[in-house]
Amino acid sequence: MSDRLNVLAENCNNILLAEIGAMIHNIGKMSEEHLKQGKFQLHLYFGDFLYDLIQTQTGNINGLDTNNINNAQGKFYSQPLKTLLTNLKISFPTAPLNDREYELREFSYLRIKQLYENKILDNLLGGKTSLLGKLLSEAHGRAVGGDKGFTLETNTNQQDKNAIHLSTAFGYEVENISSRNISSDQKKFLDELQKILQEINDFIGNNKQREVNTAVNKWKELYTRFQHILKKHISPYIADTRHPIDDIDLYSFHHSTASFFKAGIAKILLENPGTLTYADIEKFEWKLLSVRYNGLDYLLAARGINDILGKQSALETALNKIKQLLEVEYPIANEIYRDENGSVFLFPTLERNIEKEILKEVVEKIENIFKEELQRDLKPHINFSESSRQALKLGPVISEFTPEFNQFYPDISPGHSKITINGKAIQVDLCQSCHLRFIGTGLSGIILEKAVARKICGVCYERRDNRAKNWWENEKNETIWIDEVADEHGQIALIAGKFNLNNWLNGFFLNSFLNKTYREIFEKKPSLFTSFKNKLKREIQSNINRTFQRQANNSLRQEISNTIQQINDVIDSCTQVNINNIYQKIKQEIENLKNRFLSSGVNISYNDVAFNIFKFFKNSITKSFPDSLSPFLSFNPNNAFTNLNEFDDFLKNDRDVWGIFQNNDEHRLLFLNAKPASFARIDRIWHQTREFNLKIPLHIETCMDSIKRNRLYIKAIDESSVPAYQKSFKSTHVYEFKEGNVSFSLYCVKGSEDGNRELEFVSATNWQYLKKQFHFKWQKKLTKGTLLKETQEKLSARIESIEMADQSYYPYVTILAQPQLFMFWRLHLRPSILFRRLNGTTTNSSPKSKIVFR
């Protein structure tokens, strides 16, 4: 480990505790005060749960002092929790982050931008600086990234305080949050928050003198549980109650803020600048680190369902280890995206030489994890994106850095094509699952006979074995066996669905939502709309006359005059719609005029008219009225942009948007009015689609109650003729037994590998299929004393008892449930039956539920 990464490990407690502070800095929005505030006062609520005490109705925060804060926090936190938040302190040992000792409770107000602008913070902190507070303020701004856009300070978009909805990422509203018991939800959350923070406090207090490595595993556990508690409780709540920016939930917002914050702290520690100013922090940039591969190519190349699930489990384990490596062990980055093709992390942009050194070591550690978990049969593509202020490169990163074809590590050991079993040399082919190693070859060159019998390598065999063990220990009420999923005819169905999120994750489709309409702008200043309409009338009349008059006879001249009058009437009447609707109506009138010319036998050049009118729309809003628009270009009119040049200077500070808007008036106008592709908004898109895909099998279950199945639980005695120390039934293994002309699978719960001859099995097959296809009635065939014979191993067991297992299961197997893709096996149903069951219209029972895809 390099000295630089060691700096992060040594500061693990401080970094993770600071991140926890960022994760709860806005939890006051989980409150009645936030949701049911009535008349909206933007500046009244900068302090979140300190709403009424931090600022007056006029937005003046000069009266803020420690008494205000203590009183306000006492209304939200219980005294034990408030004490705990006070005692949990962040104290970095070296400059520049050693400017002061931070209490966790301070993070609720240290991020307020106005404290820095008005120099109030200096007095509040007794003259000390607050670099972490300024960084949190910057992270907060980066997370929302103009999330609210340049929203007008009006009541127009405020939701009804009795019907507050959290919109989905895609623009429709679902649950009415106001109907929830907010006080009860808040109490449950704060109680659980207090418990986990108390554990963290105790752990840190007892861990100060320990070695760094001893703390990592405990931090991983505490950090994971904290994130789970936070997500469970605050995800249903809303970050902003105004239309149409009511689509960011509290967890997405907090996680995004904390991700920027953690990366910023890591940057400071790694670069060790000695001194740092608030202005320096405002220039921080970030990158995206992607760990990508072709997941479907890797998974679906496997031989069967158990191989697919084994590979998927290995991939999940590898990604989870990388996540813990970068989030906890060397806390430098948070995972901000994951799908079937890998993960993406938010990284700080570092000084070039330092970044090169860090990236080299991070890549080495990530590859070591892949080599260990995937046994060198998959090599990920690891890349850094370009730097940017808001890290809005997620869409391009996902598409550009996901390889079309996978690679494996060149030092993979394929084993030998000739192996020896029972003293006999045999020739073997490549594994039928991975196609990379020879059949039978296990780790360290060990030959596994069971793998040879199944024509797979030892690595793939171990994946199957581990998957079966995990199923029995953790997932008994589900199935991983194709034979259990099949219907009575032995048929199964593969159901798959895919979201195309490319244009959502790169922000393109988000621009189809407006943050505000032009009506709002013009209602704010009616004279602006009047001026615009008059200019629009003159521009259209000039273009129509120039294009049509020259070729018009008396009759057509009258048509021109009528069209101009109709267009003027449209413009005069359109005071309550946005400009795009005006444009469409005008375009239709001109289209009708052109058709009247053509029907009269007069050819007309029409393109110039459409072009010139569109050009006018582009220019008039952004260039004709820059001074009039200035009050709408900032939350604070006193700090508004006074002309287009100042607005351009603002855009130049953010590389994410300047390349798009440079010299493009149409896009400038879009930026002012369209919903921004903020970091938190993009974060919610992929979380929401993944959660949707995860719920699909659960919805399917509601249609399957009548076909829920049971397993057999069999106790037996090992009666194999071979000595126990040579051959035996092994726990967690699956055996293919033969009874008469029928073979079927049994999972060994308790084996005889320890010399004990008592065995326990559960079935892994659909007995209805065996009954229908082979007339095999287990009630008659599998009686006490029946001898079961294993076809490959020449083992046998005498049945002692048979009963139904406690666990029942639904006949489906989930393969993938990712943001863009879901895929699962389920029993085969005729389309008409499946349709009726999915829609709750089965005739033999009352409706169960309906599944609606939006």
C-alpha cells in the first residue's frame, strides 16, 4: 500500500464520520414543517429543520446564533440523540482540515451558503474557519447541480399542503406523502439512527488505539447498516415540494451530497495542500471511475442455470468487495451506479502525478479482487472519465466503457488436457461452462472427479456447489433448480424486459420536462410578454409578406391578409400557454397558407419562412430581453445576471454545460427552462428502475398462489458398498438418483463425509413432471426401505422416512434484476393463462392483483 492510500486508511474514522454527517445534514425535511408549510417562502427554509429560527420572513439570517440552533435542534432531536450528535466529533490531525473540531450536529447548518457570503459564520464559530462546512456547502450544490433550475420565487408551483406527492424520476406522481403518519415515521427513523450512531460512537471510542486493519471489517458492517437504515426510512420523503422538481427523494439527494463530500475530503488529504481557502474549494472537480464488462456475454455463455447463478454470485461478491474497498477501507469514492455490466464510482480530480499514482494502485487492487473472485476468467475495463464540476458524464461513461466483448486474464491456468483418475490417464476437453479450463481442473491443479463427471472444470463446479449451499442456508423459500421450475410437461419460459435508459442517464430526456413555463416568466413581468408579442407579430408579418406577396394575385393577397390577422389573434389569445404552443399554432397557419397557394397553381418557396420564424424564437428570448430576464436567472435578485455575457461567464465555469451552450441561443433558453440533469436526479433514475425490476417477480408471485409447490424431505441411511473414507455423500452436494427408469435430483442437507451414516435430503425436482411423463408415483415408489442409487458415484442410500418439507416455493428463478434489465425463468404457461393470471382474472378464484407497467 502506498503512503498516499495509507493516509486515507489512517483517517478512516474521520472521513466516514464526516460522510455520515453529510448523509443526515438535511433530514429535517422529513417533517411536517417541510411538507405542510403552507405558503411557500424559499428563503425561510435554508436551515431545513431550523426553518423558523434561522431566518425571518425576509430571508435575513443575521440573527443566527448558538441559542437559535440549540433551541431548534431540541425540537427535532431527542436529548439523547442531540447529545450523541454533539459528542461525535471529527478532528483531522493535519492541515488544512485541522482548522477546528467538528460536531456531527453542526452539519445541519454549516452547509448554508449564506453563512459564508455574509461572514456570519466567522462570528458563529468564534473567528475560526470551517473548511468542512464550506466543502459540504459545495457538495450540496454539486449534488443538486441546479436541480431546481432557475425556479421563480412564486407560489405557482407549490403543491397543496394536504396532497404532497413524490414524483417518480419519469414525471408521474404516485404516493401521497401527506397521507403517511409523518410523526411516527420520523420517530422510528430517529430511534434507529440513535442506536446505530451509539454503536459507531462506542466503536470509535474503543478503537482509537487499535491497528487500522482491525477496524476495517467493523466499519464495513456499521457503514452498511447505517446506509440501509437511512435508505429504508427517508427514501419515501421528498427533497422539494414544488412542481416539477418534486422528483428527488431524500435518500438520493443525501447520498449524492455525501458522495461529492467524501471525494472532496479524500482530495484534500491526498494532495495535502497545507493551506486551503473557500475559493479553492469552489474550484474542485470530480471524475467517474468505471469498472465495466459485458455482463450478459459473461453470464449467458454458461452451461445452465446453476452456472449462471454461480457466475452472477461471483460478480456480485467482486463488486461488493470493490465497493467496500473504495468506500470504507480506503475511503475515496462512493459507488453511484451499478448494473449487469459493472459499477461506476464518483472520484475526486487530483493533481496529475498523484492521480496517476492513485489510479495505478486502485486498478491493481480492483484487478486482484476480480482475479480472486472470478478466478481470472473475466478482466474488467477500468477507466477514468474527464473532469467536470457536476460529474454529469454517467450516461456516456456507461455506454462508452462497456465492452462489446469480454477478455480474460492471460495468466489464467487452463490445467491439463490429460488427467489421471483412479490411476488411469484420460483425455479431456475444455469445460462446457466457461470454455477456458480443461474438464476436472480445480484450484491449484487439483482434479475433481465430480467435475469430470459433469464435464466442467473444478472452478465452475465449486461455483455450483457454493451456490447450492447459499441457497439452502439463506433462500430455502425460493428455488434455483430448473427441474423445480418446469411444468408438468418439462417446459419452462424465459421472461425478460429491458429499459433503454441511455438518453435518461445522459440527461437528454430530462430536458423534455420544463422547470417552469414561459407563462410564469411573463406573468412575473407582463410588459415583457407584451413587448414579445408585438415583436413576434412584426417579425411574422415581415417574413410572410417577403415570401408570399411577390407571387400572389388579388385573391391570394386577401388570403395573406387573413392569415396574418389569424396569427395575430392567436398571439393575442395565448397568454396562458408556453411559447412552444404559440409557435406550433403559427406554423400551422403558415402551412395552411402555403397549401392555398399550391392549390391555386402557384409554386412557393416555403423553407425560408419556417427558418426565419424559428430563428426569431431563438434570438428574441435570450438576446432581445437580457435585462428583463435578469430577475429570473438567480434565486437572489440582488445577485442576478444582468446581461447575457454574465450568464455566459456562469456557464463557462462548468465544463459539463459550456460545451453544449456555447454560442447556441436555443440551448441557453432550454437550460433556463428545462429540468436539469442533476446528479441526484440521474441517481434516482437508475435506483427507481432497478427497484421496479426487483419487484416484478414479487408481483408475479401474487398470480401463483394456486401453483405454489412443496418439496420432499427424506431421511436415509448410507448403504454404499465402498468404504466411507473413499466415497461418501457430502453435505451441500446435489446427487442424481435413479429409481427404476426415472432419475431425479436430491440436495444433500446432511452427508456421511464424517463417517456418520445418517443422511438427510430435500428434493430438487417437480414430482408432477415425473408422474406425468414416467408415471412415477413417489408415494408408492419411495417408501421406507427403498434403495436410492446415485448414477455417477455408485452410492446408495436406504430410505428411513419421507415427509413434506417445511418450505414451499414459487416456481421461478430470478437471473437478473438490474436498472435496465430483468430476466427470470418461470414455469411455462400458455399465453392466455399467463395473461389472465397476471391481470387477476382467473376464473376459479377471486382476483389476486393487477400488474401495471408504466
